Amino acid sequence: MNSDIRVRFAPSPTGYLHVGGLRTALYNYLFARAQGGVFVLRIEDTDRTRLVEGAVENLLRTLSWAGLECDEGPAQGGPFGPYVQSERLELYAAHIQTLLADGKAYRCFCTTERLAELKKAQAAEKRPPMYDRRCRTIPVEEAERRAHEGEACTVRMKVPLLGEVVFTDEIRGEVRVSASVIDDQVLLKSDGYPTYHLANVVDDHLMRISHVIRGEEWLPSTPKHLLLYDFFGWTPPRFAHLPLLLNADRSKLSKRQGDVAVEDFRAKGYLRDALVNFVALLGWNTSDNREMFTLPELVAAFSLARVGKAGAVFDHDKLDWFNAQYLRALPADALAALCTPHLEAAGVDVGDRARTDAVLAAVLSHLTVPADVVEAARIFFEAMPLAEEGEAREALAAPGARVVLESFARLAGDVSPWTRDAVKECIKAVQKDAGVKGKELFMPIRAALTGRAHGPELPVIAELLGRDVCLERILAALR
RNA sequence: GGCGCGUUCGUCUAGCGGCCAGGACGUGGCCCUCUCAAGGCCGAAACACGGGUUCGAUUCCCGUACGCGCUACCA
């Protein structure tokens, strides 16, 4: 165990886990495990206007479902807790005092209204929207007096007017930003809560985070964070900014363009191994064409060096393919555990476990998610209306259909036991008897038995249905 | 508008100066086959553009274009 390596996943509790968040969490987890380091979960709930009831619990549950167990976090605690930012307010306040005392930050009394006007004016003049630093020159004594008298204020960082911030991103290499374009960012809001910028720096330092692995949307604010580390006299962690996950139109992956919540995929029946495997490959690969990985295999193979730079479109088709692959690799009992609830919900009696397993095996290649089993397996549990599919109706209306069915009904009586092989033989006998083969032979029987023109192999269907049901449906079709 | 990041098949990607530019999803065809699905085989499909550097650029450098992100008392 290399406890010097410490990473964190720091989501804000919005109510659900975004798949982009899942990937960020996954890479952090993989990096930590691969390095023998520590994976920390920290809740960033400093925006009290966006509190969502039960969000943290849901986040914990979803992360755990995905198999991403953390070493330190709100559930299990740890040596650097608490791990929820709203419980760390005194810490931020103390650090703000330090900054204020050192002249690295200043109180700002500008109202939201003035700020809005300023922004509007700047936009009208096509000037970059930055705080004009009006309060930066207020004498400290005056500022303190006004604050103590109860005047609402925020605290802003005093960004150097000159110079440049340069750092090396683990994924992108050297990034340089001129200090002149860095805003005097608010660090402490007027409600006493810190902004992300302050809280994340203070916490990452206090929690001894060695590598900050986060989404690329944070790249532009990293210089501010670096400045803060400098203000505090701290050694900053290393940064790795992950490429974004994209919608099909290449904009940042968002709701309104399909599911983005891990919970949604879970609810739809996507297997966690399939989702994790798929998401892991969005921005990372092993250069050897391999793409099937279990979580432990990902840990063994992962390295930050092989994370790409460009955004990756979330391709639902490929996710479906992964899920189908994982579904087919499942042992029979696991498959049954996943599928039978859907069958039961659809009113199917799954009491005969052996038969249910056989049905599942017969339709497995038609499934993308477990819920598909209901539609795929209906023919085994209920008589389908013969007119449902035009193709099936045509097969029954074909010239030789009647002869085939009558022959089948007659010969089926001699079949014993009623197994798929025996049925196969029986169909051969019908072929001879009725004098038709191929499509003309199979389709009428298939249509009569299932009401459909498509499905698993006919002998398999017949075996699963049992002789009585088969005869029943054949007779019904003849009427 | 400013700043930053990015750019190989439709999509995910391999490639780290010399390759017929490889794989996967999707897609087209064929095979298997009573049908569909699965599976197997085959195919179409990409280096954004322009300059350099070099004997030689997908690869290195610089521009341009395009895309995306950020630009809140949200994270």
C-alpha cells in the first residue's frame, strides 16, 4: 500500500450520478488501486440553494453498485474527515482569515445587482466579463469595520496583476495562462459558505490528495487553484484533466439528450460490469485491441498515461453490445435471477425452474437487457394471435399449409418422448408425408405454434411448449 | 468577445518519422439456416486545411479552420 498516493472523487450531490461522474470516479478508483493508493470520496455540497434530499445516500448506493468502494468517505469516515464540505465550514473560515491577514484576499461589498450591471456593460463593450476589482482598494480597516457592522460581503482572492501561471497537466502537458485574464474569484460567499475553488483547494491539501483527476471542465480554473496553493504556501497536487463525455452532437454529455444517470441505466437493466467496461473505454485503452475487462482487470491494466485528450461520444449502440455480451456470459442462475422478475411482472408462472431456464437459453441471443425477455419469451407462455404478424398469416394461408399441419398433428401422437430431437425427426416425417420441405414445411408449423414468423429453432420451441400445447395450437390454427 | 483545450473511418480508438493507416461498435454482402437473433467470413468507411522541419510526415513545429469547455456569491 502506497498511502502517499491519494485521490478523490468529489461530486456535488445533485440527486443522481452522471455517467461522466461515474467515469471520473472509475478512473480515480483505478488509479488508486493500480498504485496501491487511497481512494477518497468527498461530498461537495457548498451550494445550499441546490440541496437535494437523499442525494448523498443515492450517490453512495450507486457508487457501491458500480463496485467503486472508497477507502475514506462520508460512510466510513477516515483520518481526514469530515468528508462532507458543509460540515467543514470552520475550516474554510479559518483559512479565509489567513488569506485576509496575509493580504491574499479582500472583502468585496459589491451587490449582486452591481455585479450584474457590470457584466452587462462589459458585454455591451465586448470586454471580457471580469470583476473590476473595485473593492480591492478598500482599506483593510474600513473593510473589517463594515463587515463587523454586518454589511454583507464576500471574500475574493487577490490575483496578481502580472505574471503567468504555468503547470503540467498529467494528460495535456504544459498549460500556461496569463494572470491578467484570471478573475478575482469569490472564495467565500456572503452566506458564509465557500465556493468550489476555496473548498476544493483547502480540502485537497488537508486530505493530502496527491493527484486531482477530474473533468476537463475544470482545466480553466486550475490556475486559480494553483494561485491559492501558492497563497497558502502549499505544494499543489498533480493535476490530470480528463476529456469530456459527449452527446452525439459532440456537446458536453447532458440530460435532455437521453439518459445520463447511472441509475437510469441500472433501472433499464444494464449490468454494472457492462456499464463499467464500456465507460472505462471512453477515453482510455490498452493499445492491444483488447476491450473486455472486469473491474479487477481494469485495475491491473490502467494507467493515466494511456488516457486520451479528446472528448468521447457516448455511443449507446456500443453500450448495448457490451451489455448483450455480458448477458450471454452469465451463468444460468444469474441470468434467471435477472430475467424472472420481468416474467413474473408480466404475469408468467415461472414455477418450473428447469423450463424457465430452458426458455431463457432459447431466447438469450435476442436479449440486450433482461427486460427484453418478456417479449422474446411470450410465445412460450401464451398463445399468440395468429393474425398478429402478417408473415405468419401468410404462412398459414399458403397452399400446402393445411396439409402440413394436419400431418404434423397426426404424426406428433407417435412421438415419444417429446424432445427436440424427436420433434426434429417428426418434422422430417411430416416432410415425407406432406411432400413439402424447407419454408413451406417449417413456416406453417412455426406460425401455428407461435403466431409469429420469427423466433428460436422450431424443435426447441416445440419441446419447450410440450406436445399438448403444440397440438392444441395446431388444431386452433386449423380452425 | 476573451482564455483554454482538442481534431485518425459515422462512433470508440491503435499509431509515438518510412504501415497496403490496424481493431471494435454500427453499417453493406455472403455463409449457416425454416425464420429471426447469435455466430463465422468478406467489404465500404478516416489521418480537417496550409505552411514549414526532414531524404521522408498521420506522427515534430507554426499558422488557419472547425469543435468543445470555461468565462456565477454552481459545481
